[in-house]
Amino acid sequence: MKTSKPFLAIDLGAESGRAILGWLDNDILKIKEIHRFPSYRTQIGEHLFWNAPSIFSEIKNSFRLASSEDVAGAGITTWGVDHAFIDKNGILICLPFHYRDTRTENIMEKVFSLIAKSQIFKRTGIQFMPINTLFQIYATKIQTPWILSSASKMLFMPDLFNYWLCGAAVSEFTIASTSQMLNPMGKKFKPRGSWAKDILSKLGIPINFLPDIVPPGKKIGVLSKNISEETKTTRIPIYSVCCHDTASAVFAIPASGERWAYISSGTWSLLGKEIEQPLINDDVLRHNFTNEGGYDGKIRFLKNIMGLWIWQECRRQWESEYNKKFSYVELGEMAAKEKPFKSLIDVNNSMFLFARNMVEKIQRFCRITAQPIPKTIGEISRSILESLALEYRMHLDNMQHLAGNIDKVHIVGGGSQNKVLSSFTASSTGRTVLCGPVEATGIGNIGVQMIAAKVIKNHNDFKKIVARSFPVIEYKPEDQARWDKPYERYLKLKKLSCVRSDSSI
């Protein structure tokens, strides 16, 4: 029976970060959370940033808390698109901008005036969103060009923390693939694709700061001597795991065959399907799907959906207004008691992308679209959850048309614990929903390290270990026909919201 030393996974999410130890015990994967901390976003003047030094202090605290263990390796996962710049001396030039900073509003139109949208998609295969790295960097070029002229390397968030841990100024493939700056065509392994330098050049963006790209599952260094001494740990190997959190979560899904899709459910809902080759054509562009990188050269063909962000922002607002804490379980129970399908919102409308006044935005959307205005916490919560389930149905149907049949949907991440949304999703889509593991991102992080360290032979063996180590909860569709008319109504609402300007919505 296999046993192993523990591996350390640092999983950074948009709301919080956590440190998880994982080890094999008689061929069962055991995990233990040893540290949880906020993600430290900070508003300075008109702009929103990540307080990267504060996050890094928590990462070092994680190593310190693991110092009593004989840790065999460590890896970091984060959200996509956000990045930092370091100068020729390796110094951080400025705090990384948060992807929800409003500097990228209307930036896509400026880019499309210089290079055709279809040309960008043909080269990168990535869904168009104003938060994508390409548009963020063009905003930097316009507003703060001195950052680019001073930059020696651009590093995505996990790459930055890896650099601070071990000195390797490289970019891992799965995180680089979220940028809309990588061409996934061409060579498949070690790693797949290359930077789309021609796109950057046409936009007048320097290419000298683009780092080398490494595949997931590569040892990129060891913990620096200074940090090792500071945290009282050994010189722990640092691995490039699937550094994009969704890629790590997908790696941990204990699925087999090809007729399944996934939803990595958290602040964002990443709804996708693993495929062998990038799918880049006019239909994919029309439906605004994306081709991001996965383990072993695979492609995560997916759609970014606003996810639980809208609900998170409402909860933040309610807790401030009522001076009371609300759990998501409590909010879900309130939603379940409300009348079905009273009011629906287009969850992917750009008006919901940025923070603040989310309750008012929902009410405004309903007012403009001539629907009853939800007022109570339960009514608003039900509106969000039903709308999400209908959004999932639309994209699953489109994905099935583009990439093959889908019989089951695996939901992983924190959102997999949401019983109301999981039940709604099964009934709305008419597909079996399998929920778990919850800590899929951390588990996938640990799994890639274990394979790299030759503790586990390959990915298939790891999936079997996950299947016997963590429970999966099944939801079957119930009365799907009841969702058909609301679905037709939802599609009409989406068309209506698309033809209106953001200011009118």
C-alpha cells in the first residue's frame, strides 16, 4: 500500500486563500487545511489592486505552519488573467491591478479598432472579456506606459509568487493560456503553443518581457535559502502545477470517458469540456467559448460565467445593511422557500462585472426588462440561482453542439456544496449532476506534484485515488419540463439585454 510524505498546495481564490497539506495513506489521499487567509484586494484612489506582498506574507506563513512536517513539495494555484511586472533587478514595479478594476471598461473597442476581433480569436481561441490580460495590458499601455517600458518580465499571479519563493521567472502553461496572448496551435507538449507576438506587436505592446513557458508538472526550483531560514523549513522543491485554479480543479475530477462536462463553481463558474485539440472556428467565436490549457497538452474548452460573484456581492451588501452574518446555506434555504421564476437576470451581463450596489443592479435590470422587482433576500437569492442554472443550460446545449454529447455534469469547488443550485442545475439541464470533491483545486495541485515526484504513476491512477478518497453527491433531474418556459423567457431576456447599452441597463 502506498504512503507518502505530505505535499503543500497553496490555493489562492478571489475571496480567500488556503494552504492544504495532502498525502497518501494506504492509497487514500488525505488532506488537511492548515491556513486560511483573505486575498487582500485593496482600493487606492480610483483603482483596485491586489496587495501581492500581503498575500505573499500569508504564503510564507503557510510554509511556517507546515515546518513541522517533512514537506516533499509545494505548488501554487490562482485565478487567471491578472499579472505583475518586475524590473531588471527583479523588483516589483507596482501592485498588480485587480481584474475588476474599471480601467478596462470600453477597452475592447479600442483594441478592435487596431486589429480585427476575428483575427485575435483565430490566433488565441480565447473568449472575449474586458478582464483578459491582453486588454489589461493595452489599458496599461494607454494609461501608465512607464510600467511597460520599465518591465523586464511579466509574471502571472502564481508565477510571481513562485518567483519570490524560488527565483524562477517563468510562466506556467495553463495560467498563460488564460491571457488571450497565447497561440495554442502547433506543438502539443513541453508546453503546447507559443506567445502570439504578432498580436502584441500590432497593438504596440513590447514583447521583451514575455517569459519562457513551462508545462505543469515541472520542478522549477527549491525554496530560497532566505525564506527557508525565515520559515524554519527545509529547501522544499517548488513545482509548476496546473497553476490556473480551474485547470487544477479539472485535473482532480474523477471522471472517465468523454461524455461529461464540468463546472468549477466559485466566484466564477467555469463550464467546460476536456478536448484533445483547440476548437477555433466561426461557431465557437459566435458563442464566445474559449480554449484554455490543461494538463498534458489537453484543452479546456469552456465558458466563463459570472458565477457566484453576484450572490457574494449581495451577501456583502446585506451583511453591511443588516449588521449580521449570512451563511450561503442560510441564503439558499431562504431562496428555496420563494416563488419559482418570479424574476430572472442575465447573469453574464457586463453590468454585473464590477463591484458595489449589486442588489440595486439586479433590481434595475428587472425594472428595465419589465419584470417583478425582487425585494427580499430570498427573492433576490432565488433570482440569482435560477438564472445561473438557466445560463448553465444554454451553454451546455451550445457546447454539446460544438464539442460532442454531454450526459453528466461534474461540479467541483466551493459551489458544489450549494444544494439548491446543484438541484436547479440538474433539473434545468436535464442531466445528472455529480458534486465533489469540494477542494478540487487543492487536490489537483497536490496530484500534479505527486506525479512529478513519481509518487503516483500517472493521471489515470490519480483519478482512481480521488474517486475512492472523496465523496461525490448525485442530483437527478426533477420535473425538467417546468424549466422549459422560464428557459425561453431567459433567452429572450438575454437578447434584450444584449441590444441595450450598458448605460440603459
